[in-house]
Amino acid sequence: MWHANREGGSRDLRDPRPPGLSIRVRRVYEDPEPGDGSRILVDGLWPRGLRKDAAALDDWLRDAAPSCELRTWYRHDPAKFAGVLCRAKTLRMA
């Protein structure tokens, strides 16, 4: 279900994010940029070679990260991304 917004665009009404909220995915090793907003790491493991004081992160959400089993199955294969989302939702509901 889609809804037209005042800016002339449209959004999926099933999307739980508030209108205007944007999420960008970036590598934790990249330097922060002025327009970044909150920087949140969603990973169960701390990145190798990165000191916690040098990470410039606002939060680290270990529990929101995919399981080791799911990460192993995915192996960064873009063709499996839809399957990752489906499996992650199934695991969260269990």
C-alpha cells in the first residue's frame, strides 16, 4: 500500500519508519561526515583493527545483528539478500 506525501513522493504505508527518516549503510572504517547523524554499528563482532575510541560511533547494537549461522549462509552474496531478510524476521519471531 502506497501513500502520496506532501513533497510529491510516495511511501509504503507498511514501512514502520517515520516519514523523512533515512538510513544509510556505511562501512565502520569510513571517516564520519558532517551530515551523518547518529552512527550505529549493527554487528555481533567488533571490527578488527578498530579501536573503540576511534570508531566515532553513537551506539553498538549487538543484539540486532544477524546470527553467526545467518552470516555464514549469506556470505555477502547479493542474490541472497531477500532470503537474509526473510530468515532474520523468522529468527526474531522465534
